Amino acid sequence: MAVLAALVATQDPVYVPSLLLIGAALVPVTFTTFVGDIGLRTTLPFSRVAAAAVLGGVVGTVLAGPLEFETARAFGSLPTAFIGVIEESAKLAVPALIIARRPGRTIDGLVLGVAVGSGFAALETMGYAFVTLLGTHGDLLSVTHILLTRALAEPGGHAAWTGLATAALVAVRNSRHRGVALLRFGLVFAAVVTMHALWDASAGGNAYLVIGGVSLAALLLVTWVLNRSERARAGR
């Protein structure tokens, strides 16, 4: 709000990059920190979480963009189901590499996924806000509306979906029953893709609130269950 006030007061475009960066990144960073500090704090160092957020966001958007472009060109349009599959798969690229090299607790995988999803959401929000800025010829009200709307929706969107999917992926690595764990991952991934597709297909308003609320509730419930399991394991 301080940056926006300075931009409005001075009409100096030098503040625009700061507005887009802070407006897009503030809530994702805060939410990732919140999830990492619930119950038993994550054992992941801050540097790894931050690197995952940046690399995961960049790699995810770079992978998803061309795939969505080619899909739209092949089918004449871009079905929302394809968007969900492409983006949720792309966001798992960096977590999968980290898990393969340094497997950890399932709760750490959830935090890692939230960080990557938040990084992806922040970059996507910056892109949408920039396009809105150009399309409206500098209408700050429209830009601020995009930043605030996506900030409020972010915890129940990309952060929740990637957090749940990554936690299920780490659980496969940690499980003694790989078949059951793989089936669970498949179900979780299908669920987040469905949520993503429904989100993109909805026109906003109440639909966003319902889908975002369900996704966020699922993430917080899984976080609570995983923390409870870790406490029980530590108490043995």
C-alpha cells in the first residue's frame, strides 16, 4: 500500500516494478512461512525452501507455457482439464528432483510443495498484473484489483495444490508399501488437477471461494495430520 501510495502521488513509473513484485510475492511468502511454522517446524533450511520457490516457480512457468501453447494450437483451444494436468505436472519437476537427491519427511515435502506453488503463483500474478497494466494503459485500479484478488486466492490455489501433491509424492518415497502409496499419490494428483480445472472453468465469485476454501481446508487438514504423526513418531 505504501508503494501504491507513492506511485499514485508521484505518477513515477519507477515504482511499478516494486508494486508488481511486492503485490505478487507478499502473500505467497507469508503463507509459505505460516505453513512451515505450524506444529513441528520444517527441517528444511530456509535457503532450500527459498531456492525451491524461485526455481520451482520459474521452471514450472517455463515448462507449462510452451506446453499449453502447443496444446492450444493442436486442439484449437486450451481445455481447462489440460491446463490442470500441464501446470500441476510442471510444478512437480523441481520438488521431484529435490526429493530424489535428498528425501525427507512427508511434512517437509508439503512445505516444499507450498513454496513451489507459491513461487509459481507469484510469477503468474506478476504476469497477469503486467498484462493488465499494458491492456488498460496504466490503470492502477485494475492492476491493484488483480494483485489483491489473486493474493487472497493464492493460499487455496497453487500453494495448496502443489503442497498436497508434493506431500503425496514424498510419502511414496518414505512408504514401505509403494503400491498403496503410488495409488494414493495418483488419487491426490487427480484431485488437485480436478480442483485446478474447476477453478479455471469457473467465472469467479462464489465458485472461487468454494474451490479455494476446499483446497485450503484440505491442505491445513493434511498439515495437522502429518504434524500429529511426526509427534507420535518422535514420542516413541
